[in-house]
Amino acid sequence: MFVYYLFFVFIFGAIIGSFLNVVILRLRNKKTFLKGRSYCPKCKKKIVWYDNLPVLSFIILKGRCRYCKKKISLQYPIIELITGLLFAIAFLVNLNHSILETDSNFQFLILLFRDWLFISILIIIFVYDFRWYLILDKITFPAMGAALVINILLGFSLVNILIGAIIGGSFFLIQFLLSQGKWVGGGDIRMGVLMGIMLGWKMLLAALFLAYIIGFIISIILLLFKKKKIKSQIPLGTFLSVATVIILLYGKEIWEWYFNIIF
């Protein structure tokens, strides 16, 4: 029975991933993403429901539009798969925490909903910054408000959240001022605030540390394979998003592991 629950969570996540793809595309085209049916970005034909099944439709159509036969971006099945997997992992992590900490079913569901929402927001930021080197205020500002309200309702310390927001924003603001906008952009400053609100100041520090480790490793690999040059622009929001998801799901375990090593 548990396997069926996990499977349905994965399918639900993949469906959300399909929706996130639509959101990303329409944000790029500056269109309202809550109105209208999905359509092929090449021929503009509306996509029928049986061609819009997450991952499965991509396989059946062999990665091409039914009408114009143009290739469908690999982004679509990849994001659907990743969202499904992350939703399933969040379900397992929250279920494990709920059992260990004897939380109520209601508390478990609210925390799970929060993590799913945060993951969805971070996936949008990841993809958009990865492809177009932008972190949109249209996403970060509403996300700040939603994260603040949800975390307060869940009983998180307002002081902890506000300190996290200040540290996160200041961390990138100082870099922005020192470099006159060459090291980081304004979107990174807002991203730092969002991370602080989502995670609180302690987990924020872990996420920032992890993001720069990931960024350093990826940058070295790209330089070695000559995909980037020393002065090439790097989409920092992608690393920040990945680190935030990891800390959101495994922050407690990472902190415990870290302190066990030190002490």
C-alpha cells in the first residue's frame, strides 16, 4: 500500500512539473500563466489532453509535436521527472520526521504542502536562471510573502525568519556594492532574502555554504571541459536553488553530521 502512495505522489509531482513548464514558458513570453490551454511554442497549436501527459506523451510522440513535427525541448520531461522525484522524496522525508517526532497528521500534511510549494518555486527559479540568467521579481516577491505566512502559521520563529532574510539579502547586497554589480545581480539579493525566509538564519548559512561549494565544483568542471571561461557569467540562482532544496529536505541531518564531526 505504501508503494502505491509513493507512486501517486510521484505522478502528482510530475503533473505539477508539467504545470511548472507552462509557467516558465509563459513567464518568458510575458503571458498570464493561469489562463488558456497549453500550446506548442513552435506552431502555436493547442495541445490536446492526451498529448499533455507528463513524460509519457513525450515518449509516445518521440519528442516531437504531433502537428508541426518540431522537436519538443527535453526540459519538459526532465522537469516533470525531477519534480515527481522531489515530491516523492519530500513525502518520505516528512513522513519519517512525522514518525520520529510524533507529529499529528495535520502537521505532517501542512509541512508536506509547504515543502512541495517551496520546491515548485525553486524549480522555476532554477530553470529560468539556468536558461536566461535572470531571477524574476514576479516569482521572488510573491514567494517571500507565501513563505513568510506559511512558516509563521507553522510556528516558526518570526525573529529567526527575519534574521535569515536580513543575512541572506545583506550577503549578496555587500557583494553587489563591492563589485558594482559585476559579481551578483539584484535578483540574487532578492533570492538571498527568499532563502532566509524559507529556511531561517541557521539553515540559510548552511545553504549558502553548500551553494558555493556546488558552484565551485561545477565551475571547475566547466572550465576543464572548456564550456566556460574564467570571466564567463554563471547562473548563481541555479546553485542557490539546488542548495535550498537540499537544506530544506535534509538540513537537520546535515547539521547533526557537521556537529558530530566537529565535536
